[in-house]
Amino acid sequence: MAMVDVTIRGAGAFGLSIAWACARRGAKVRVIDPNGPGSGASGGLVGALAPHVPENWNDKKAFQFDSLIHAETFWTDVATTGGVSTGYGRTGRLQPIADDKALSLAQRRAKTAADLWQGKAIWQVRPASDFGAWCPHSPTGLVIHDTLTARMHPRRACAALVAALTAKGAEVTTDAKDQGRVLHATGADGLIALSTALGKPIGNGVKGQAALLQHDAANAPQLFADTVHIIPHADGTVAIGSTSERDYDDPTSTDDQLDTVIARAMAAVPALQNAPVIERWAGLRPRAKSRAPMLGDHPLYPGQFIANGGFKIGFGMAPKVAEIMADLLLDGHDAIPDDFRPAASL
């Protein structure tokens, strides 16, 4: 490959998306990951692109909203360029309303969403009967329905990004030298290494377990019921997840905690009760100390950059993370929110 403008270490959601944003602007890009694309948390099963609740608005929530609104254009461009589907679909989400207190809260949030979401998406209370057998049981007979939530097939999205990058002449490899501007998007391993080097907790990996069921509900909305995400994918599968484990012996093993998650999902959605489990998955999701993505100057390497800490919302944040990091890498334009800077976790 000719002289590289940008080297990105890490081929997960953040690394590949930033590489794509740089490549589509004409930069020569190299992505390096010794384990290959999507080998960490970005190679999981769930793919829930769900917004924060529309209240107590802050930079993180506004940033995520902008990213979710931009997502359809971003992922359509990726799929069109590389010819590989990402599995993206803005199918919305249903959440059962448990009691009168929860109903009152949902109604207040509907009013704030009307303002904060700028008419680009809706948060509303509707009868559960509007959504047929797919809708989970709701004690009040009512559900929250939002039209901002989308779904993404994580592995297909990583494959689609690699295909789009290749079509743009970018290099995706397991080993090469750094050239040009260097960005580290190395996930949980990177946060753990950073904490060790600095001698204090900067971030860590939180284990998540998830399952994939064979059940075709491709056009149905995503569900959040009994603390479980239930995501119908376009390929006739449904993802169920996930646990959040700070303490674990093996980051890639599944156990009875996942059995409990599957059982809760099947109890909430009777349509899933006879669906076979076709895959079980576990992995570490990168969580920065600040709980927001860590973006900007790398704390250890002067002149280099970091994009890490996507945790559960990495794919949802990726479109806007990609654009602002491309602005920084290629143009020197820094529009990173203060709460996202490494200093927030140091």
C-alpha cells in the first residue's frame, strides 16, 4: 500500500467506523488488529441501538441522539459501497409499563421527547394490543413505543465495514507498521492496559452473555422486557441479551446466568418459547471509568489518539464518533464533548 495517512489499531465498531469516515473523505487508511475484524465485543450477537431516555438531557444523550438519527445514512453508505448488508433497520422498540407510577413517568417522557427529539422520532404510550402476539405481557395493558431505536447485526456490520473499506482501497490487516496519524480503538484490552500503565482504574471490560434464537420476526420491533433486550434480526434470528458482569473467571464462557436471561425472554414473549437456541456467546465490552466513550488525545502516546469505551452503545455511537474523530485526524478540528475526553476518566 502507498504511504498511509491514518493508522487505526483495533477493528471493532469504533475502529472500523472511524476508518470508513476517513477513507470516504479520500484518506489512505490502514486498520490493524491481530485478532481480525470484530473479534471482541463488536463480534457479539445483540446489536441493540437504543436511545437513552428523553430526560435530564446532557452532552452524552444529545450526541447519541444525533448518531442514531444519522445511522441510517451512515450504514446505507457502508452497505452500498461494499455490497454487504449491515443488518441495520430502524424498527423501533416496545417496553411494557408495569404500574401507574411507570405510566406517569412514561407520559412525562413522551412530552420531553416531543421537544428533545425535534420531531425526528417519537416516544409514546400505546395499547399493547396494537402490536399483536409479538408484544410482551404488560400488567397495565400499555407499552412504551419509540421510533428511534434501531437494530444492527454486529458481525454483519463489521464485515460490511471491511468490504466498504476494501472498496475504497483501505488496508485491513493483522500486522503492519504504524504510519501517518495513529488512533487506538483497542477495546477492553486497551482500557485494561491503560489502567495498568497509569496505575489507576481508567476503564475495564464488563462481561456480557447473549444468545441467538431461530425465530423469524424480522420486521417486528425490538423489545425491552424484564431487563432483557430482545432483538429480531433481518436474517430470521432473534438475539437475547445480556448480562453485565464485573467479576468473572472466563470472559468467553457462558453459564447459568445466560440460561436465566433466555428463560426471562421466553417468559416475557410466548412466541419465543419453542424457538431453538442456535448460539451462545460471551465477551468483554469496554467500559471507560466515565461511562462515556473516551475520545481524543491518547493519555500515553503524545501525538496519537484514542477512541474507546463504547460499552453497550458502541454501534449506536459509532456514526457520530466516526465523523468527529475523522474531523480531528484529518482536519485538526476538535468538536469532542468535554465529558468524552480522556481527562474525564483520569
